Amino acid sequence: MTGDRNNNEYLPRPARITAVRRETFDVKTFSLEFVDRADAFSYKQGQFAEISVLGQGEVPISITSSPSRKGPMEFTIRAAGRVTSAMHDLGPGDALYLRGPYGNAFPFETLKGRNLYFVAGGIGLAPLRSLINMVLDSIEDFGDVKILYGAKNPEELCFRGELEEWKAIPGVEVYLTVDRASPGWTGPVGLVTALWDAAALSPENAVAILCGPPIMIKFAAAGLSGRGFGDEAIVMTLERYMKCGVGKCGHCNIGGSFVCTDGPVFDYAQVKRMPEKEGVF
Amino acid sequence: MSTYLLRKTDVRPLLKEASAVWDIFAPLREGVGDVNFKALPKDRLAEALENLVLDDEPTLLSPKTIFFPQNETMFAFGSGGIREQVESSPKLLFGVTSCDLSGLLFSDGFFAKDFPDRYYLSRSENRLIIVKGCLKPPRQGSCFCASAGTGPFAQRGFDLQLVDLGGEYLVEVGSGKGESFILAHSAFFASGDGRERAAEAVKRDATATLGPGVDFDKALRLMVTGDFEKNFARIGERCVYCGACLYVCPTCTCFNVVDRADGGSGSRMRTWDGCVFEGYTREASGHNPRPSKTARTARRYEHKLKYDPLVAGRSGCVGCGRCLDSCPVGIGMSKFIREVADGTEEM
Ligand SMILES: Cc1cc2nc3c(=O)[nH]c(=O)nc-3n(C[C@H](O)[C@H](O)[C@H](O)COP(=O)(O)OP(=O)(O)OC[C@H]3O[C@@H](n4cnc5c(N)ncnc54)[C@H](O)[C@@H]3O)c2cc1C
Ligand code: SF4
Ligand code: SF4
Ligand code: FES
């Protein structure tokens, strides 16, 4: 994680949007390629990039594509404010700038042979998708894979096509839930933590990987703990306001850590050691 | 360490000669009366040197502003793409206090580690620091460099250090760069042989003027083991969140990044930011992990006194006393350290 002294880490590289796919009313997935050098940069599962719309600003966005697959880098972005809304106004051929990849990564090698529970809320499935597809690309190395995914309502579930494809893979189970049903929804209603029983959650030889809104992470981690998951077997991402992504601007600090460089992936043991008053979740 | 003598009357002529090579930054009295580190304008040198402050007057802002300005352009953008904006002129800092030297060295380490910060590092890559130790505390009652182990005279880290002997300065050489500077301007320097003992006495007297000080080491130990939530809550209620303490602090390095654009062209800027502000951690969703006054106040003290020692191996407070001097409601690091070490209520 060290850079080159003469390399300016803050300068983004020009990229071009090659495709845009709508996920929900306010979420789109963008495929990007660099303009200056054709090679996609090499990244790890769970890392993020800083993406700029020049004149609007720069935001941290997880890389949702998988390092195990060739093809464009993909980013799934919710229109949340100024920069992300400006991105939603762009289409194929338009320019974006990006730098990275930053942050640590989800574990991979240490997950081999284990049963995996992916627990996601809302757009939190985007960073997990990178790891999920990487795992699925060598599924024979892993135990059971269960994907538990919740959204506010059925219309806000992302990657619906892919969820169907995942379901069809032997050894993979997908469980969906929504906070509020809408006409036509026949699945369960409730928080993602209400899926524990349906998914026959068991801590045995298992690791749970969580990504979603802070409040979901908080309850899901506590819930898994209550079900016998050890602290090292609960892996999560923390979200903090970020400006630089490289451990300098200070915004993302918690205690002595920077979420941008020491995280965003932490296990529950690390999270429990963080000072609670700094608002870990 | 070799030593030299520099007559006080030669300081201005020396700076004038050196300005052929260096951009010179020195404590200057500004129009409104404040003293700050400012670049001597090369075209109005004589006039600017009139405003050079050589006695122990406090500078309002720390010299970090030279390498980490309040706002700076990171790059410009437009139809031609991105144009990096870095600055790396040779800089001579004259008259830096010992505590401020510690602050600069601390910030150097922070900006250089992991992902090196090109803006700070290029501004500072070609610099010469001439420290001038304080005979009396510039911020009487607020300075606590002796307690923090950062002054009033520096042990290391300077290129040259001046010790005031009355009509002249004993010049201590701290680096090869410092020695080269003396060689380049040798007409101004005589040998300092035989005056070292006088200089040691001056340093001892200077330390004595600082008064009783604070128990810094005890406070650092207690920050790890103790519980100071009540202090943070009380201080957090009194603070008006103006940010002055952060801006004047030599080791505060937080920044915000914004784009300024007009049509298709513009620039990306960074500006000072600070952990005490409510918006510092607020996310687009409105979720704010650290909204309370108590937690934001705690962040400032714990970052410098608890986490910096843990992560950087040394305290992030160098005892300059600026935060107390600039706070409109009388909050300051020295008072906080006293509260921690002595269990008192100072503010
Ligand atoms: C490591 C990481 C990965 C992320 N991955 C994704 C992703 O894959 N998809 C997605 O849609 N969103 C993601 N986010 C959240 C996304 O960064 C914010 O929604 C975005 O910054 C909002 O910016 P804005 O300009 O649209 O909103 P505004 O409210 O206008 O935000 C202004 C500025 O505040 C900062 N900011 C605001 N909210 C956040 C936040 N939650 N996190 C960090 N900085 C923030 C940004 O610097 C932003 O430019 C991620 C956040 C982090 C920290
Ligand atoms: S915290 Fe206060 S006394 Fe300490 S270095 Fe910063 S401004 Fe100086
Ligand atoms: S200077 Fe004083 S009032 Fe202003 S933010 Fe600092 S502690 Fe609070
Ligand atoms: S985002 Fe700037 S320090 Fe982490």
C-alpha cells in the first residue's frame, strides 16, 4: 500500500463509459474503460475507486465487477447527491475520471473450504457481488454458498437478473426479503436478519460477509454473534464519509484507523476494539 | 557540531543576499499588526525586511501554511484534460520556533507515509529551516514546549539554529544543507568557537522563563487508561465550533476537496477542514456516525494525545499554545492536559 513519491495519487485517469444498465429507479450499473491505457487496472475484491465528474466532485465507489473475470470495470451507483446524480445523467461514450483501487479487500483464500453466508442490504450487494462472482468462479473450492439479500421494497432489489442466475448454480441458495411488499411480491417481508431460519443459518465451519447500511450491519453482526458465529467469522465493511481515499484528509478516521486504507473491510473482532463513541456503525 | 557567529545587524543583508537563490519566508508584521510567516516579495525586499520581526513575538498561524496552504489548487481541468499544479520553489524559512519545527517534522512524516502527498512533498522538498530559539515564551501562559519536549531550543531536525547572545547569534549547524548555506554566504559568518557555553546558559535561562508547565507524559499515559468523557462533555458544551484551534495548529492536516468550475473548465481545490465540525463526518444519506458535541470534542484531544502516540510514535501536540491563544472561549490543549494530569477543572 505504498505509493511512488513522484506519482501524484490525487490525479484521476480519464475513463469512458461503455455501457449503463438500470438496476432500480435510482441505481445504475456503469461499465468503464480507461482512455489513456486500455488495460483495466488490477484490483481486489471489495476495493473501491474514487470516481470524478470534473466540476462536480469525486466520490468513493466500490468496484462491483470481479477480479476473476476479464471485461470492463463495473460500478453500481445510487443517485444520492450531487456527484452521483451527475453520474446518472451520463451515458455510453461519456467521460468519467477515476483513480485507485483503494482500501483492503475481502478475504478469499481463507474462505476456501468454508460455508459462506453473504448478507447484503440495498446497494450493499454491489461490493459483495465482486467477491460472490469470484467465489462462484471456483465454487468447487467452497462449501455451501447462501446469499441473503434485503431491500426496502421489491423495486429496489439490484442485480435481479444475476440473482436468478446465481440461484440456478448447484450449491448456491438465494434468499430475498423486503421491508415493504408491493403487489406481486410473494416472498418474505422483514429485515434481512429475519431470513436466518429460512436459510438454516449455522455457524459451523461458516463465515458471514456483511455489507449494507450501518444499522443493518449493526443488527446483523449482533444477530450472527448470538447464533454462535465467532468474531473472526463475521466480516463486514464500514462506511465513512471519504474525501481522499488515501489516508490523508482525515474524514474517515475511527480511533487510530482510517477506514479508507485500513478498511473498509474489518472483522467483528477489529470492530469491537474500535471506540464506540466514534460511531462505528 | 560546528558553530558560527552572525551579527544581528547582518541578518537583513544576509537574507537579501540569500534571496537570489531562495524564496524567503520569515515572521513579518502585516498591515493589521499580526505577525505571520510570509514570503518576502523579491521586488520590494528592503521595504518588506523593515517588517521582519526578530524578538519573540507570536506568529498567528504556524509555518505549516507554507507547505499546506489553507486552500490550494490540486489540478486544473478543461478541454485539454487534467493539468497537475504543483509548486516546488526553494524555500528558506527564517526564524522558525523550536515547537513549530517539531510540528513541521510531524507533518512531514504524516504526509510522506503510505501514499505520499505530492502537493505537500513537492512544496517542501527543497527547503532550508533556520530555527530561532525563544528567549521567553511568545505566548506567555499558553506555551508549554518544555513540558512537551519540543523547545524552547531544538535538539535536532533543523538546518541551522540561532541562539540569541545579545548583539549576535550563535549559529548551530544541524545538517549538511545548513553547512552549505553558511559556506555560500561565508562573509556573514565568523567562527563561534568559545561561545558555546554562553549559548548553553542562554538556553537554560530561556527554559526557566516557561514556568511550571504541565505534566505532559503523565497526561499521555492517562489518555490511554483513563476515562475523560465528563471533560469532553463539558468542553464540548462550551466550544462554539469556530475551528480556530485547528487552523492555527501546526499538526492539524485534515482537508476537504471541492471542484470549482465555470462551464467546461475549472479546478479541483483542497481546503482546511476539521474534526470538530458537525458536517465533517455526515454522509449523503444524512447518516452521521459522529454527530455529538462530546464525541467531536473527544476526537480532537484523543487524536493528538492518544492515537498519534500509538500510530506515529509521538504526540501530535507540540505545545505551541496557539489553540488556547486563539480560542474565543478559553479552551486550550495546555488546560486540557492539566485537567487530565491533575484531575482539575480548568475550563
Ligand atoms: C468505501 C465506500 C464505497 C462505496 N461504494 C458505493 C457504491 O458502490 N455505490 C454507491 O452508490 N455508493 C457507494 N458509496 C457511497 C457513496 O460514496 C456516496 O453515496 C457518495 O459519496 C455521495 O456523494 P454525492 O456527491 O452524490 O452526495 P453529496 O451528499 O452531494 O456528497 C458530498 C460529498 O460528501 C462525501 N460523501 C457523502 N456521503 C458519503 C458516503 N456515504 N461515503 C463516503 N463519502 C460520502 C463525498 O465526498 C461527496 O462528494 C461508497 C462509500 C464508501 C465510503
Ligand atoms: S494542540 Fe494546541 S498547543 Fe498543541 S500543537 Fe496544536 S495548537 Fe499547539
Ligand atoms: S477555538 Fe475554541 S471555540 Fe473554536 S473550535 Fe477550537 S475549542 Fe472550539
Ligand atoms: S478518505 Fe481521506 S483519510 Fe480516509
